Amino acid sequence: MNPLRKLIDSSAKHFTGSGKFNRLEPLFDATKTFFFLPSSKNKHTPFVRDSLDLKRYMSFVILSLLPVTLFGMYNTGYQIGIANGESYTILHAFLLGARYVVPIILVSYAVGFFWETLFASIRKHSISEGLLVTGLLFPLTLPATIPLWQVALGISFGVVIGKEVFGGTGRNILNPALTGRAFLYFSYPISISGDVWVAAANSVDGISRATPLAILAPEGEKITTALAGSGYTLSSLFWGLIPGSIGGTSAACCLVGALFLIITRIANFRIIIGGIAGLIVTAVIFHLIPGGSNSWADAGPLYHLCAGGFLFGISFMATDPVSAPGTNPGRWIFGFLIGFLTVTIRVANPAFVEGIMLAIIFMNVFAPLLDHIVIKYIASKRIPNV
């Protein structure tokens, strides 16, 4: 027998039933399921044959986030090199960026795990694997130089107020990671909005450099020209070597993760495609409306698609099965309206340049209503019994 498995099995009596450490049973169960399968095979009927349990589900999402996470570490180091006027190798940039990114991820997991353990102990139920995703998603929405105490405060708000007050995993109406990010956005806007701070190894706090969404074109100049003048071409926006949140700069990495989630059927493709369609249609409409050229109204769909964190949000956050609709028509509408609201917020209210966060949270609130409307409509089409 596996020595670790033998040690865990022999210790189970102390953490279960009337054992002297029974209050720590959720923590013991979480440790056990971290190393082994969360459940044994059922030996009696009824049998349910399904290889996808919650642990595997969350593990697949973590795998899909690896490209944006690793690229975020490299891009952080790359931006440090630009800030210091130096050219780093790929390995040097990656290791330098990891010095900023890894502590943020560790604090997010540590504080989030504390709250999960506390609520699981009080309610006497198992610790959910949902924190594995929330604890990584939340840091990826932040800039690399955010203070660690704000990371702890944000993940605490997201886990406690965004999820646990509703009953825990599976009962929340809002995405916990986005809830924590929204709390920091409105409570400490200087840290994560406007001109995102770019880490600089030779400076305590870093330097300020405008993100693509924070740029407005001078009077009489197109926004695309202003972006190019600031070094933000469509190619750089797509590959992601620009300032921004840790995980939201590279459209290419987000598309890789989205494709993986769609192929493995972890994420529903209707939300992702519907969101992209909503963004494209809305961006085209604004582009065709005559008006001033000093806003994102004339940017066109490709710039809206690649700039900011739209692809990150629509791929990894809007597809959360708990806070998204459960009906297929509802998912199409849900995704489309997120794309519509993202462009509308960017164009109509430059104070909230990253519209995807507010768009997803707003539609999370209306997700149950979409399901209700769809179900009522389908029920109305049924032939009544005679």
C-alpha cells in the first residue's frame, strides 16, 4: 500500500466521528482528496458511470489557466525590462516576473483556504475544490504590483461575501473571483485601474504606464493611430506583450485555454461564442455611427476583442456553471449580452474602461431570470393534455 495512503487511513479515526480532532475533519478530508480520488467506487446499485467529478472538473480548469499564468509571469518580467531600459532573456524575464506573481497567488490560496476551512468546519461539510479555481482566477485579474494585503482583502471579500454567505460552492449567484476584483476596483481604484503600475526592479513601487484601454485619441485622430503611436498594435494586443492584469493581456493564450475548455466540455461553447458575437456586432454598430474619433467607438471589433481582458473574462469567468444560465438558449443570450455590455461600457463610460468585469457581474444577477424566461417559453409551447 502507498505509505502516504496508509498514514492517512490510519489517522482517519482521529478526525472523523467522535475523534479528538473531529472539528478538523474538513481539513483532513481536503488533504486526503488533494492526493487521492475524492470518492471510492460504488459497490451497490444504483451505479453512476461518469469519470468527471468536481475534483477533475476543477483540475481541467486549472490546466486551461496554465498558459495565461505562465505568460503572465513572463510578461511581468518583460515589462520590468522595458521599464528599466534593459533586454532580458526569456528565462530571466520569467523568473523575475515570478518573483512578483507567485507571492500574489500564494496569498490568494492561503487566505482563501483559511476562509473555506473555517466555513466548512462551522457547517460540518467538506472543503470544496472550487477554491482551486477561484484562488488562481482572482490573482490573474490583478496587476503584478498590487499590495499583498489588498490581495488578502479582495479574496476574503470574494470568498465570504461572494460565495459563503449564499451557502458555499454551487449556491453563489456571482462569480467569487470577480466579486473580489470588483471590491478592490471600487475600494482601491488607484491600485488596479486607469494607468496600471508596471513593476520596475529599480523602483520600490514601479512606474506608471497607460494600458491600451486607457488611451484616448487626440481630436481629429483615430484611436487605432493613437494606439499604434503608443506601441499598441493589433499584433501586440493579440500576443499580449503589454501592460495590464497578470492573466488578461494575451488574447492568444486566452484562446488556447478557451479551446481546451470547449474540447473537454468543461466550458459551454455557447457562452464563449455568444459573447464574441455580441462584442463584434456591438463594435461594428458603434463603428458605423458617425461621431467623434477620440474614443473606442471607432476602434472596430478586432481591437475590442484583443484589448483588455475580454477574452479572459468570457473564457474563464462567464463560463462558470454556477453563476451562468443552465439552459442553452439562456447561455446564448447571456454570452451575447456580456459582449454587448462590454463594448457599451467601454464606449459610453470611459471611467470604467474594462467593461468585461461589470458586464459579467451584471449578467450573473440576471442569469436565473434568463433561465426562467426560457423554461416558461418552452412550457408554453407544449401541447396540453386532452
